[in-house]
Amino acid sequence: MFQALAHLLAASKGQPVKVPGGLTADVFQRALDALLPAGPPTRRAVLAGPGRPAPDAGVDILLVPVHPQTGQTWTPVGPAASAYPVPLPLGVWLWLASPQPYLPVPASGGIPQDVLRDDPLPPHPNYLFRADRGTFQHTLVRIPAVRSPWMRTILESLTQDRSADLF
């Protein structure tokens, strides 16, 4: 996730980015809003990959899966082929593309198949997703876009501001 955030930042080209709602926004949007300048989103990111509808030509950034064995990043065909691909590990991409609702599982034995237990759902974490500063910076400095002035400004502000709420 931390590497994906660094790639998303590079794909932004210093402009505000809008990611899809739901889990994707929960993971990435707050960090992007804090790191990029305020204003209406000028770049749009979408989840793309096998089994997903083909992205339209107006998409700037694609969140795509990486094959777990070959390491190959999925590449689109058609009008979205020129969009910036942001690689995500396959498990993360599947979690974002097809979130599974938590369904209580009946205890073994005795409960009919169509009856769900009434145990409470597991508690949600008490904090928002936070990126690991070291992993994020380690990935960021290895992306060629880090040489651009807008990216240098972000990297310097991250280095100086140890109390950023994102990390």
C-alpha cells in the first residue's frame, strides 16, 4: 500500500487526484489530499484489471494488479492504455476491487445452514490507515518523478515535518 501511495503521488504530476469511493478512498484519499495542493481534482484514478469494465478515455491513473508469480503489472488495452499504471499487489487489488462483506459464520454443529449467529461483529480499528513513513519515502526516492520540482517540495516537507498526521 505504501509503494502504491508513492506511485499515486508520482502519477498525480502535482495535481489533485480523486480515487474511487469505498475502501480505495479510505486508504488513499486522505493522504493524497494532505500531500497534494487543494483544489478540484484534475486527475482521476480508477481500479482496472481482469474482470473489470474497461476504463474510459478520461482516466488518468489506473490502479492495477501485479501478477503474484511473474511480477508483471496488468496492462490495459484500448483508450486507457496511455493512463499511468499504479501497481498493487494482487491481494490488495482484489480487496479493493471486490470487498467482501463480513458475514458471520455459524458455529460447527447444531445450527441450521440458513441461520446466522447473533454474535457481535468484530470491532473496527480505532485509527485510520496510516502509511509507513520509511517505506513510503524509500519508494518515492526511487521513482523518476522525484526529480521534478513539485515532488522535491513534497519530499522535503515530509523530511522536515516529523509530526505529519499521515504517518
